[in-house]
Amino acid sequence: MMEKLVSKMSPKWRDTTVALVFLSPFLAVYAVFLVYPIFYSMYLSFRTVSVDTDMFNIFSDMRFTGLKNYIELAKDYHFWWSLTVTFYYAILYIPLLIFSSLVLAVLLNNHLKGHSFFRSAYFMPNVLDMFVVGTIWMFLYAPQGGVISQIMNALGIDFFSREGILGSPRTAMLGVVVALVLKNSGFGMILFLAAIQNISRSVYEAADIDGASNWQKFTKITIPLVRPIILFMVVTGMIGALNSFTEIYAMTSGKPNVVVFGKTMEATRVAGYYLFRQWDRMNYGYAAAMSYALLFITLAVSYVNAKILKSSH
Amino acid sequence: MTLMTRTPELAKKTFLYVALAVGAVFVLFPFFWMILVALKPDEQVFALNFILQKPLLKNFVDIWTNPSYPFGRFFVNSLVVATSGGFFTALFCSLGGYVFAKKDFYFKEQIFWILLATMMIPGMMFLVPQFAIVTKLGWINTYSGMVVPHLANVFGIFLMRQYMETIPTSIIESAKIDGAGEWQIFWRLIVPLSMTIITMVFLLSFLFHWSNFLWHLVVNTPESDKLTLPIGLALFKGQYTSDWAKMMAASCFSIIPIALIFVVAQKFFIEGLTSGAVKE
């Protein structure tokens, strides 16, 4: 019966029927867990959990409060601070990541024996669990008994064992970022390596004939040709900063405290972590409003980046 | 070759090897230290020695069977979550990728474009609404709650479509002439021919679900019997802040299996993870 019906259709309608059937499991999950949440989140952002809420039915029992969440968000200096911290994270992370990825790629590009071993070794930490890697780093950084502070002590530098890298507001974010850079550099390295190998040998040979030094070849030929990759890493780095959570949860929990303009803030509490804290306190409406704010920031960042990418081509 | 031309060449090589080795030490040291400390007795945890008198498996055994933090159980949970997540993602994406690659249906490009557009939305955006949906479905503390919301992997469909477009349509046509139905074509022809990309999507999703920390944290309460390795470690860390030997042993259960899979299948991981970037 079904077969007959299908065989009578025009080819395009037949393909559409088949496509719908084949796509249905994917589209079902997509609709319920990716499309619906975008609208549902908007709905929740206009509501607030009331004090006397029905604990077994919190989401249906939220009260309509209009734009209250958004107005509060605009006035919440902790929110603005978390955006500042996110920006600081990106400013530290992106240049360091690009630099170390590029250095590894240039080193590997010499095709020495064992080059594929080093390539795998550098890439491997990329696939490992962020939370677990963060926990290991917390141990390495520990002010009492951590390897790094012990080695530094032996060298006569006691800064690391006094407050610890993650315990001082001045170095906590840097500590997180260094751990991340060492985990993620292998990824950028692969991208740079592919781009460098695409540069034709004759370009370098021509430069040799003109008597260019290695440094000149690097800055005048290599860097301009890997520019698209640098831009890509800036874009993904910024979006990564806006999405960052696990590394902060693992290593600092947003701490340590720092006083800014007379207000006590947390030095590594990035936007993602602040959003999580709001969820944790059952401020669901507020958290939904905040995720909308973050969405617009992310889209703005992507838009600006797309413009820059276009103009550079 | 004279000594004159040889020496700078040798010096350059030596320098490069030293630099590569220093890089590898920096990148791999945390994992080396993790394994070393996990094998040490408690009183040696903070000692700066790099050599073990006699390696102990005690920490591993203790933590695997710990009554309040059973890492053996957490390991099984992680395995179930990651394997089912990988399997269903690969299944859904291969079904979807196939029709995008080989069928000519209404609104095909528009639908594909909308799917790709959702990739722009940051994951944080979904935290609250997905949590609300999972709560309403009664999926808190279940495998379904951890796995199902993350099965619609758009990047997976993208990879599948790209790969399956290279399968010649003539093979499909001749199978049709031989009387094969849509299902048969998919299962007997497309799936065997696409095993490379299916394996890649499976491995990438396995990895994603193995490390999907924030989501596992959100859909499990601390009493849950479905806790995965990183969540178990987070709870353990909250309770025993300085029992580093046990924590490093627990970390090994998460790190070592993935490192081994990586060593065996690194081509899939490196190509798969970087393929989104190289396109453009």
C-alpha cells in the first residue's frame, strides 16, 4: 500500500518522503532540544521563580515579571564584571595560544626523524577531559606540595608557595590560561602545519636567491600566508571564552576574591561560570535572560569577525 | 662534505630536537605526574622524586571500590553514556547525511542552512531550557537525560554529507535497477562504503559525551547512581580536598582509556577535529 503510494509520486516528492523518514530521528532531537529551547528560553527570561514555588513543578510555576530580569541584568555589576573577566581571559588566551601553536608548527615543519611522534604527543592533550586535566593542574599548582611551587622554592622564588598561582588574583587567570594553552596548542599546530606545507617551496627558494634571512622569510612569507588561520583562532578563541566554564570550575571556582572600585568581586568568574551560579541558585529566569545577553554578544562577535574575514580576502 | 658545512647542520638539528623535547615535556608532564603520584604511597605524594621505589596499585583499587565514591561504577556509567552517545549520533547523522548527499528533496538547501546556523549558538544558551525540558520529562539522574539532548550533532551531518557526496550515484542507480529498496541501499551499500566517516563521527561523539562535564553536572544530583567519571571526581574533590594520590588514580581512569584510543585512532581524531577549521 505504502510502496504503491510512494511509487506513484513524482521523483522529487518521493525523495522528500524518503528524506523525511531518514531525517526524522535527527530532526526530532533537533526540534525538541535545540530549536524549542531557543523560544522556551525567551519565555523563561520573562519569568521568575517565586519564593513559595511548587518545588516539584518549578518551571510551570514561574511568575510572569516582564522585563524585570533584563533590567536587573543591566544593573548587575557582577554581570558586567564577569564580561570583563571573560574579555581578560580571551586577551590572555588567544595570543598565547596562537604563539605556541605557531612555534610548535614551525619546529615540526623540519621533518626530522620522529616528527610524527611529536605531532601526536602535542595533539594528544586536546582529546582529554577538561575537568580532569584542570584537576591535575590544580595539583601541580598547589601552593603547599605542588610540583611547580616546590621547584620554584628550590630556585629561591617563594611567590608560588605563598598564595599559589591560582590563589592570587593577579596570577589566577594566567594560571588557568597556561594550562589551557598547553592542552590546546596541538590543535592550532595542526592547522598551521597544514597551511605552511601548502606554501610552495619555490616561494622560499626565490627568497633564498634574494638573500632573505630565516627571520625575514618567516615574517614576510609565512605569517601573511597563515593569516586566515590566525583569524580563525581569534574567532574560535573568543567564542571559547564566552563558553568557558569547565576549566574555571575545575581550577578556581571563580575565586580568588579581588576588590574592584570598592566592591568585592571574584577574579576568575567568567560569564559562563556566573550563568552556572545563577542556575545553581535556581534563578532560572535570570539565567535565561543572561543567556540571551550572551547569545547577542556571541552573534555580534561572530558578525564583526565575519566582516574582518571578508575584507581580508 | 666538509666539516665546515656539516657543523651548522648538526647544530641546527640538535637545537630542533632539544626544542621539540622541551615542548613535549611541557605538554605531557601533567599526565606523567598524574600516573607517578597515583602509584605512590600517601606519604610520598608531595615528594619531588621522579623514581618509584615500588609502584603501588593500592590507590587504584581503593578508589575503584570506594563505597561512597565508587569509581568503578562511574567508569561504567561514563562508558555507557559515551558509547550510546557515539552510536546514536553516528546512526542519526549517517541517515541524515545520506539524504542530504544523495536525495533531491524540497527545501533541502534551506534546511541544511538552518541546521548549520544553529552551530553558531553558544552551548551555554541551552543550559536552562534544556534542564527545564529534562526535568519535565523526568530524566534527571538517567542515562537518557545525559545523552539524548546532545544527539543532534549538526557537525556530524555536515561531515557525513561531504563524505557521502563522493560516492558515485551510478552505484545507487544500478542497485535500484537490481530491485533494492531505500533501506537496503542505505544499509547494504551506503553504510559499508562510508565506514571511515561513520567511525570518525562515532569517535568524535564518544569523546564529546565522555567529557560533557557541565551537562552531566546539571542533570545529575549528587545522590545519582548514574554519575560519570568527571562528576564523581568533582564530588570526591569537594570532600577530600587534599587526597591527591586518590584523585590522581581517579584521573587515570578518565585519561588513560582516551589516550589509548587516541594512540590507536589518532588519524580519525586529528582529521575529524580539525576538518571544520580547514574548510572555510
